[in-house]
Amino acid sequence: MPFIRITLGQSVALARQQTLARRATELIAAILHKRAEVTAVQVVTAGADAWCIAGDAVAPTLTPSHAELFITESTNTPAEKAEMIVALHCALAETCGPLPEASYIVIHEVPAGNWGYGGLTQAARQQARQGL
């Protein structure tokens, strides 16, 4: 049920994209206790010419990135979310090379009734687990 979108500001080989997707899935399972089998990861590459920081092109030696994680609201502690941000940043740097400081990771917490998978909201899944 978690969804991770990683946007990279340089072209990255498909094998590295897949490595990054696997690593992100492993981290969300280990740190945020999410089920890997329902974790979706999308890695998108944007050309370097489409990415600016402070209004200027990014140095060709850097790979700018932006990652968004979507999880159910109130299912993780602030410490877990902070750990996830650190770990994903490290995974991005290990996989893609040096990142500019202005590379961001955002965790969106979505209310359980506002999203789901397999045709059921997270709220409906929670109610089913509780026998309601």
C-alpha cells in the first residue's frame, strides 16, 4: 500500500533504477514496517536541462533527486519517518552518485479513508481486521 515516486535529474540506467526501487522497498519494509509485496515504486528520470536549483542548472557531476512517499496517516512515529528520510537519502547517493544539497524527500501521510489498493480503502481494511 505504500507508494514511492523517485524523480531523478539525470538519466540513470534501467539496472540502477531497478536497484533503487528494490532498495527503497527494502527500506520502507524495514523502517516503516510496510508490506513489501504491496509497495509500489516509480522511478522517473528528467533530463538535466529540466532541473534547476537556485535558478541555475545543476552541475553535471551531481544527480538531483526528489522522492515522495505516500503512507497511511498516523501509522509511523516521527523517529521512524526521520530514519526513513536519512536511509533513503543514503540509498539515493549510493545508487546515483553525489546529490545536491537541495534534494528532497517528502513523506505524505494520507487519511485511511482517502486511499487504498485492490479496490478497498485502508479504513475498510482496518475495520475488517477489527471484525467491524
